[in-house]
Amino acid sequence: MAFGRGSKMDGRRSSSSSSLCTTTTVVVFVALCLVGAWMMTSSTIFPLEISSNKKAAVKEQPAKANYGASEEVASGNTAEGSEKFGDTDNNDNAVSEESNNTVPSEEERFTDNTVEKSVEKTPPKEKEESKDTFDDANGKTEQSSAKEGGDAESGSGQSESEERKDDESTTVTDSEQSDGERKDDQEEKVDGNDSQDTTDQPQIEEKVDESGEKGQGAKSNEVFPDGAQSELLKESNTENGSFSTQDAESKNEKEAQASSESSGDETTYNWKLCNTNAGTDYIPCLDNEKAIKKLRTTKHYEHRERHCPVEPPTCVVPLPEGYKRPVEWPTSRDKVWYSNVPHTKLAEYKGHQNWVKVSGDHLLFPGGGTQFKNGALHYIDTIQQALPNIAWGQRSRVILDVGCGVASFGGYMFDRDVLTMSFAPKDEHEAQVQFALERGIPAISAVMGTKRLPYPSRVFDVIHCARCRVPWHIEGGMLLLELNRLLRPGGYFVWSATPVYQKLSEDVEIWNAMSALTKSMCWKMVNKTKDKLNQVGMAIYQKPMDNSCYEKRPENSPPLCKESDDADAAWNVPLQACMHKLPTGQSVRGSKWPETWPQRLEKTPYWVDDSHVGVYGKPGNEDFEADYAHWKRVVSKSYVNGMGIDWSKVRNVMDMRAVYGGFAAALRDQKVWVMNIVPIDSPDTLPIVYERGLFGMYHDWCESFSTYPRTYDLLHADHLFSKLKKRCKLLPVFAEVDRILRPEGKLIVRDNAETINELQGMVKSLQWEVRMTYTKGNEGLLCVQKSMWRPKEIEASM
């Protein structure tokens, strides 16, 4: 009996134990299912929320991504993550695919459970703020999702607050890094213009480490450089370094104007057409009739110099009747639409000299000029034959053409890989500079009058004057001495004019005076020859490389300038009849000739070394290299491939706030030329631009630029407008942008978000097309296209 009771008791214990095990198994199974379901949904639906809820774990950690990163970051202890600004579905698939290929351990699952609880506590508002958006060309708003991960215990994740800082870097987990081969394949597809992901918006795939060089641990998928390179976008971190400003050098900056606090609402802008005698060719600082009438004398061409209105105009210039999209380069060098530049006087005056001819709907440019009726190329080659050392496109890369006419000389210099800065006054030779720009040839409206030209000293390899009719020899040789200021030591002056080869009494008198003047300036005449085909002669002079000749002169005439005279000061500085001493010392700019082209484009100038503090705060040579790497990446990954710009229709480009010329250098493979503008209140880095074999000039954007309307295809402004707002009103500056930009031309602005929004309001008020607008944190980018036609209400304003 006792045995039987025992048996029953054991049976009850056995059944109870079995039931408990079954219940436990079910509970564990359900729990695992829930965890698995959560993992699947969280990896595909809530990637941003999960990463953003690691905020508590990393909140107290300082952001390490910086320009001039710490040793810990540079050594690779922290890697940057990747952010994709594309379709949400594509990102979801990528994240889902990655999660399916990774089997989490029990320990990882436990950690994920902890993170899941923090997700539930995250306020919805925070989740929404963690998303960045941009508008594509079709006006659709896309959401960006970022793959972010890290060990919650080590705090390697990226917090939301850190993500909104300007460094905009993220971190990646070991599992994401181990998937590098798949990511590299994706990069190759993007670089190969794969149509699956790059048709509607830019996708930038490039690995960048904290020093700005390409590394193995991180990728940037945005139109801004990420990590340390984003420092190059932040105006707050820009400083003068070892470079003074043109404004300080010249000491002639106009008084600061009150900054504008425009709301950006397009209804606040009441645009009207400019009503001036200049009509469609209006240049505010050259067509200021009120100021010109008050001039006491015009003997020094004062009436051709800049006289800017006290209040910059906010009107827009009308389009010529029948305006058409310009002919594309290189066809434009030979012909342009007559309706775009409807002027015939120059064809009537100079038609027999092959300057320009009218033919039906087109203006034709045979490639001739006063001194080269039978073509510019033969004339250019004649100079090379007369002086082999001039070495077009190698030793001689950047030249100045004085009194350029329609700039055929500069236009054909492109065939010899030479960049020419051409200028001529806006005078009775109607629209000559406008013809040049319409053809796609660099040129500005300027005159040698009473002020220095807006270029630094000792930067042009060659200066050319083909019958430019400038009285070089009068008033102590003041005008020729200005060319001496601009000419690089060892550079050449090519003078092709009637006094060189004609024997009329006036010509002989001028030749004798020029011979005496150039000798007293220590210029050596290296050759005097004649172009038999064109029946013209030329004299070629060379500037000395050192001061030995100056010290041996029997008379101090022309006199040497005072030691206190800054040769680089060029903005509104009066001319003086004196010569500046040449630089001494191996590390001083101008003491050596630059590298031959194209090596000089990429090589840091010898005089920019680690003893100089660069614009971005690093040693000068490192600053230069980082800037170049930055713009190469941005241009190749975003501007060329990501913005929908047809670069075959882009020829005339302006960088409205150039620093080292990195943007222009990055466009080298495009068939464009870039006018690099260094604002007068920015660090004076323009000599570096010229040292690289590029060109540019100084300018104050609170005033009008000396060019005709509709002369640039693309304008680029990197953190310019936010700085200008401190000195002058933004609306007139944008009116100037509208004036010089061609219809269907592009404007790319990189600036703070507030300024981007303000400019966008002005853009929309003129019914321009917004191609792209993107903001992240306090930084933004805007790409717009100017409308081909004026809005009806503006056309009716006259």
C-alpha cells in the first residue's frame, strides 16, 4: 500500500514537472519570437530612432570630428559612418539586407532588448527632428535615413545633438565595417553613374578620414564633405592667418552699410526693370551718368573708371529682344547670336580688320585684330618663334591683354593652354568686352586711368599690348610702371604697335621715348621682330629678376617707391610714377619662377610653408592641400555628377569668394574658365591663385562688378552672402547676381541655413527654378537656375 501511494505521489510530481517545463518552453519560444520580430521591424522601420536613442550613452562625449583632428581620431579609433540622402525604400532594403546577413549572439540580443526599451521612451518630437530633408529638382521632399550603430556600453554611437553640429560625422559598428566589400561595390556603381540610384538626386560615395585624405573607414553620402572637411564650410572658423585683407592693404574700404533683415517672403520684393540710357547693357558703376557729369576732367579717362551709385540698384536689367540661349563653346569663339549682342558699330569700324562681321542672325569673328588681320594663331606662334623661352602653356600660363578689343588673342590662347585676362574700356568701340564674353572668352571692362588695376603685384607671366594706344611714356611713365607692378620678375612685355615698325614722325618720337623709359626701368629688350604675314612688328621686353640693375642706375628715375608702399594694395589706390623693389630671399613670393604648367596647379607655392598660418587655421601648406582635396571631392562627387548640371552648356564661371582657387582647380577637366574673386575684406590669397596658373581679381560685392549683363553661365558663392549681410544690404547683391548671370545660368550657394532661406525667397520672387535646396544643422546648399524670361509683372514695369 505504502508502495502504491508512493507510486501515485511520484506520478503527480512527474506530471507537474512536465507541465512546468512545457510552459517554460512556450514562454521562451514566444519571447524569442518577439525578440526576432522586434529585430526585423526595428532594422527596417526605425533606423533613425534607434540611433538617436543612444543619446543618453554619448551625450557627455565631446565631438571628435574636427579640422585638425586629435591623435585618437587620426589613428583610426573612431570611424565615420555613412548617410544616404536617397529614397527611403532603398535605404530600408540596404539595412534589412545587412541585418539578415548578420546573426546576433545571445549577448547582443540582450543588449538590443535594452535599447528597445529606450526607443519606447523617446518622445515623437525628437524622432522627427532627427530626419534631414532636401528638395529635388521636381519639388519632391525626400527623407534621409542613416545607418548608425555601435556598442551601447562603449558609447560609440552618434547622438542626435552631435549629428546637428557642423562636423556632421557619425560612427559605425564593427559589423558594418566588416561589410566593406559590399560597400566598395556600391561605391563603384555610383562612380560609374549607375542609373539605379543617381538619376534624381546626388549620391556621394567617398571614404574620407579626419585629415581630409581618402581612408578606408568611412564614407560621405552628401553634398557637403563630412567630418573634418566640413570645417571648410564654416565661416566662423575662417581667419586671416598670415594673409592680410585687400581692404586693409588699400585702406579704402567704403563705410559699412546697415545689414538687411529681409524676411525671405517673395511678396516683399517689388522688382522693376532698370530704366537707364544703357538699356540692356547697363553696368551700374560704369553708367553712373550723374557722377560722370560732375567730373572736373576726363583727361585721364576718369569717365571710364568706376563711379558706383551711393545706393546700389535693386532693379533688374531687361533682356534684349529676341534673346536666345548662347552658342556653346567652342563654336561660340567663331559666331554668336546677333540678337544677344545687337551692336553693329564695331563691325562697321573694324570689319576690314577681321574683328567682327554681321552675317544673317549671327555675328562672325574671323579671329583677326588690328595687328593680326590674318588670324591670331599665326600671330601667337610668331611670338613663340621670336622668343622660344616664352614657352606658351608651360613657362607662360597667365597673361594680361591690355586693350583687348573682342579678345580674339585671348580666345585663341586657349589652344596653347594659356589663360588670358583681357580688358578694355566701355567706350566708342561699342560692346567689345561684351562680344568677348558672349564668345566665351574672359574679359572685363576696365581702363588704365588714375587708379591701380584690381590685381596683386608680380602675378602675370606675360603682359601683351597689340596697338592698344595707351600713352605709356607720358607723365613719368606712370601707366607702364603700373604694368611693371603687375609683371612677374623675369616676365615678358610684348608690345606690338606702330611705333615698333613704322617710321612716321609721331611713331619715331614714341619709340624713342619708350626706349629711354624701358631702359631706365631696367627692362631688357630681348627681341624685336616682324610678322611678315600680318606686316606688323613687335618688341619683347623682360623685367629683371633682382635689384642689381636698380642699384646701378645713374639716376633714380623713375624713382623707387617708398618702403611703406604696399605693392599688393590695389582697390581704389591712386597710381604713382614709381617702381617697387623686387623681392629678396629664397622664401619670398616672386623670388623664383613658378613650376611649369600644369604642375603649378597642384603644388603648394614655395613661399606658402608651415611658418604661415592658413585661412582655416592650419599651417599654410597643409591648409592649401586640405582645401584642394576638399574641392576636388565636392566638385567630382556633387557638382559634376549630382546636381543635374549640363556642363557642356557651361563656359563662363565665377567663384564669387575664392580662397586658394581650389574650386577652379577642381574644374580643370571641364571646358570652362573661372574668374576667381577675392573680396576686399577677405584674406588676400589672390597671389596664390595666380601662382597656381589661375587668375582672378579683387572686388567689393557691395558694389557692382565691371562686366556686362548676362555674361556668366555659373556663379558659385561659398559663405559669401552671410558675410556680406554684415556690411551691406543683401537685396542689391542679389540684383547684381541676376544682372551678370545668363538666362538659364546656375547659381550655387553654400552658406548658413538662415541665409539660404533668405536667398530662396528672392529666387522664387523672380520665378527662378530651384534645382536643389539642402540644409543640415546650420549649414545649407542652394542650386538654382535663372529663368529665361522675366515675369510678366516685371516686364510691364516700364
